[in-house]
Amino acid sequence: DSGVTQTPKHLITATGQRVTLRCSPRSGDLSVYWYQQSLDQGLQFLIQYYNGEERAKGNILERFSAQQFPDLHSELNLSSLELGDSALYFCASSVLEGRTDTQYFGPGTRLTVL
Amino acid sequence: AQTVTQSQPEMSVQEAETVTLSCTYDTSESDYYLFWYKQPPSRQMILVIRQEAYKQQNATENRFSVNFQKAAKSFSLKISDSQLGDAAMYFCAYRSDSTSGTYKYIFGTGTRLKVLA
């Protein structure tokens, strides 16, 4: 158990809908990262937050948005869903201090768009 | 831009034997970090081992060790005494060093390891 929690574990929805994925980082971790993993693919970095502020953006679609709240949990919002958005969405957290910073991953949320 | 390449989509190893998974990367930076993550069928991403580029000594974690060749930009993972529980997808990852607090992680496409009984 990495200490990172994600809810829900599974989500099934229809095209055109909007969903929210939630992530709670490990205690003490200020930074949260979101990744998308499509079937049998590697991880695609979406976005990073640090202490409530956006720090880095990767290949995140305009239909997707995220935020990190004062209690440091983060939410990833996916709207106007398409079939191709079906994937495993991971959240990872890290302390983001110094050179030894390492990400720890949550169990992921499996999104299925029908 | 940095890239991470895992050229072996799938590998097999006999139980108790040793296997090496390959990873190469491309970067113009001199200081960075490299990681191996394991993803078992549960799909959980588990950190296996980490290597700092400024350290010449290869990292070791129990049965897992790396062969880090900075000049060749190579970072292979050796698993000794392979166990059935080692069967998983293994991802190599690169993280740039940053003074601004923005760390960019780049993952390879993964190598699926099968362990044969």
C-alpha cells in the first residue's frame, strides 16, 4: 500500500458525460501527478500540482481539467467523454523536496466509456 | 526532448534464473533520476528501484539491481533468483532534475515479464 488513495476504483459512463476522479496523496506529500494509461500502453503524463498550484502540463486534453484543494487532495475532471478516453487513470504523489523526490502511485481508477 | 525506450515488449525467465530488462534514454541533461516501476496484474504501480545519475555506484534492492551506463544512456534492470511474483509489466522512467520544483517524468512503453515455473 503506497498511501495514495484514489476513488472510485471503477467508473462506467456514456459518451458525452462528465466524470470526476479523486486522489488523496500520502501524508506529507505536497505534489500530485495525474497519468493516463490506455490499454497495454505506457503512462502518459497529464498534469502536476504542487501545494494547490499547477506546476507542469503534459498531454492533457482541453476537455480535461484538474485542481488541487487546500487539504491537498486533487480532482481530475473529464468532460465530453469519448470512447477513446477509456483508460486507467493514475494519481501519484511526492514530497517534491530536493533530489531524492520519488513518486508513489495510487491504485488507479479504471474508466470505461460506453 | 527526453525519451525513454524499452525495446523488449516481452521477456520470459525460468523461475530461480536471472533476467535483464533493457532501457535506454535520451537527454541533454547531466543530472537526472531513473526509475524502474513494476505493474503486476492488479495494475498497481510499484517502485522497484531508483538511480541518481550523479552516483556512479549501481543501485541495488535485494534481488533487483541496475546496470547504469551514463555515457551510453543505458539503464538495465537485473532480477536475480526470479520468482513467480515477479511476473509483471516493468516500466523504466526518467525524471529530470529541477531547481524550480517542476519534475518531468517520462515513462517507457514497458516490458512484460513472464516467469515460468
